Amino acid sequence: MKKQILTLLLVAFTGIFSANAQQTVSGVKIDSKLTVEGESLALNGAGLREKMWIDLYVGSLYLPTKSSNAKDITDSKGAGAIKLDIVSGMITSEKMIDAVNEGFENSTNKNTAPLKAKIDKFKGFFKEEIKKGDTFIIANIPGQGVVVLKNGVKKGTIDGHDFKKALFGIWLGTKPADKDLKDGMLGK
């Protein structure tokens, strides 16, 4: 009987620990809800972008309803947001722009030409100094397009569903920036 009680307690504490562990990634508290431009979204999942064992940023995906289907999320014309919390002082504006270039190349199978002007505008949102603690929100808002905010300040909007698909494909596509981050954002 004692073994059964201990086993039940262990299972209960493990469940509590797991639930709490999902609320913080690399020291960043993950909000369960996010409102952008009047759109209320719930946390779908979050993960860490690492490169050579260095934590770079925490990526969180927010949607109206949970989904683990990357293609459906990327193809959706509905509201959705990706939040990037910078956790490394090694991320610079230049490195972020290089990563964005690589991400669009991978997301579009190297067919970025039709989106060049929109990609260039998007990269412009990262030209200011980036430092540890900065937060970017990249949100698809129906009727507006992709809205980008840095530390709560709106940097601009880019219209076009083709751009949104390619952009969300950076994290959720078949060649994502980081497979573990993709799985985390999909709640896997």
C-alpha cells in the first residue's frame, strides 16, 4: 500500500513539475495569452532556438485554437503570432538579418524573388540594435497583414498571404530554423 501511495505521489509531483516547467523556457516566462491589434490568442507552444549549444531566443507560437499541424498553421489566413524573446547578447542586427535571409531561402525553396520587396521591408524591422531582453512579436492580423512589434512598439505592417506563409514557414516549414523549436511551438 505504501508503495502505491508513493508511486501516486511521485506521478502527481512529476505532473506538477512538468506543467510548471512549460511556463518558463531559458529563464523567459511564457505568457499563456497574447493580444495583438485586438486579436486574443492563446499559447500553442514554445521552445528554444539554439546554435552550437548557445541559447539564442525563445520562440512562442500563439493561435486562436491549439494546433499541432504546421502546414495548417502556415496556410491559415486567420490570426496567429510568433513571439521571439532574445536571451543572448550574441544576437546582433546583422546576425538576425542573415538568419532571416537563410530562413526565407529555406521556407521558399530558394524562390524569394516574388517576395523580395516584402522581405527587404521585413529585414528593415531588425536594423536597430538588438540586445538581450528584446522582444519581437510577428503577428498575422486578418485584414491588415503581418504586423511586427519590437518591445511593444509597432515597427510596421506587410500585407499579403504569400508573405505570411513564407514567414511562418521559417519556423514551421519543412526546413525550419530549428527542429526542436518547431516541435516546441507545435506543442509536441
